[in-house]
Amino acid sequence: MVELLIFLFLGLSFGSFANVLIYRIPKEISIIIPSSFCPNCKNKIKFYDNIPVLSYLFLKGRCRYCGEKISLRYPLVEILSAIIFVVPYLYFGISLKTLEAISIMYFLMIMAFIDFDTHYVYDILLFPSLYFGFLIAFFSKHLLSSIIFSFLGFLFGILIRWGGNKIFKKEALGEGDPYVFALMGIYIRGFDFLFVFFLSFLIGSIFGIIILLFKKEKYLPLLPFLFSGVFIYNIIPFRWSFFIY
């Protein structure tokens, strides 16, 4: 029970930090200085107003100083992060497998929200997540298969990007997307690698059809759908999983 509470606390805390990254990285603001502030009135947020989820509820979703609404995204990211930390622990306990599941979901969650806002993948997040993934693969003795599937993921992204340019005369993927595929390949191997891609593109296709019907948006950011596929794969215990180690 104590371990579970620790993972819950870590998830909420890392979720709060994820909100900092999601907001500040696209704006090129330091993630350390200044301390948390209201995006509207710029007043510094006190520590007791910065408690994950609880402060949002206590403040009724508004800034203490200017009364501006606080985006529902903040508690949503914190709750998502808590799920990302707690569920793998419940499945695998304290293990490298838990760290793998947490890492891929956490990194993709941050990149997905940024991609949704900016349609851009930032190297400052992408490459450290790749290095960290290979480090985990080394210690978990999956380095060779991670390198293979990371390369396959990158190659798959390059082929889609090239094919989209040739067929549709426009970019089917952004420049950073093949590297995101490579990141997924580090953590997700074997037939699961193909399954997660299929699941992600299925989710994206469904949303794409809905959006086209309403004609509200012509461009769909890819990372939210990749995150959705990876999240579902890790949260729901698929018993037909086949890993290649």
C-alpha cells in the first residue's frame, strides 16, 4: 500500500512537471526559472495553490489573483500521469518493465500535448527520451531488439513520409515523426510493435473521418494518436502480447 501511494504521488508530481514542459518548451521559457506563474496575470503561484489536482478543485478552476479560468488540461495531465505511473506498477511491481512502460507513456504524453498545440516535435524532448530508452534497454538486456525495432520504426516513418510526398504532393509526416516511431520501437518490440501502430492509426483514422465530416480541421497532429495507442496498449493487459527479446 505504501509503494502504491508513492507511485501515485510520483505520478501526480511528474504530471505537474509535465504541465510545465508542455507550456514552456514551445515558448522557449526556462523550465526552472521563474517559478510557476499564472499565464494570464503573471503572478507567482504559491506552493499551496500548486498541489496537483487538489489545488484545481479547491480554487474551483480559477486563478486566485485574477480569477481567470485555469485550463482543464492541467488536472487532466496530472491524472493521466498518475495512471501512467500506477497501472504499470500494479502489473509488474518495482521493475525495469514498469520503468519502460512509464517512460514511453510519459514522454509521448508530453510530446502529444505539445504537438496538439504547435504541430511540432521538439528535439529537446525527443533525443533525451531516445537516449534514456536505450539506457533502459541496456540494463534490461533488450538492447539488440530495441535497436532493431527502433531502426524499423524510423525506416517505417521515412517510407510514409517519402510516400506521402510522392503520392499526395505534400508531407504525410513531419520531420520529427520518424524519430518518434524510433522511440516507440525501443520500448515496444515484436508483433506488439505492429499492433500498437495499427491501433494508433485506427484511432487516428476514426477521428480523421469525424473531423472531415465536420470540416473543421485539415491537419491532424499525429502524436496524440500515437500516444493513445501506446497508452491503451500499456494500460489494458493484452494477454495475446508477443515480445521478441
